Amino acid sequence: MGCLIRKNDFVVVIKGKDVGKKGRVIRVFPDEKRVLVEGVNFVKKATRPKKLDRQGGIVTMEKPISISNVQLFCMKCSKRTRPGIRIMDDGSKARYCKKCGELVEVK
């Protein structure tokens, strides 16, 4: 079964140090089963100066988190939900909220 979390989905973190935080998915790494969510999982990284314009020091950056630690957030019913797949009348597939039945996105 494919990944049901996609780019630009609004998700909520359900496990880890950032539990309860919400954000939009910036990028999905399906091979590593990780997602990059804006505003979630900030880490500090020490960097060295590389060129004249870049200064070394400690940089705060976002890192990807496991896809199993996030869940889709439905904007209509304001709850986290597992998305379902519904086949439309014209044969296309659409994701929907299993709690309120609202369509999330049409493929």
C-alpha cells in the first residue's frame, strides 16, 4: 500500500518531542518513510565556514521525522484522522476524512 501522506498535507504530530504540533508537509521521503514538516523537529547543527559570505556557527534547522509519527489533520472537523480512499463515479480516486467524510484531495 502506498503512502497516504503527501506534500502540502496538513498533519499533526502524534509521537515524539513535538507531540501535538501541527504543520504542513514540505517534502516526503518515501524510500526512508520520513516526512519534513514545517515548524516541527528543529535540531541544532554546528557548521564550518565554507565561503566568504557564509559564517560558521550553530544553525537551527528542520529534520525529517518518521511518517508513522504524524497523522493527517482534517480542517473541516478539526480532528486528526486516517485518510480513506474512495473511487469516484468517473473512476478517479480521492482521499477523504474517515470521521466526517469530507474529501481531502482528488487525484
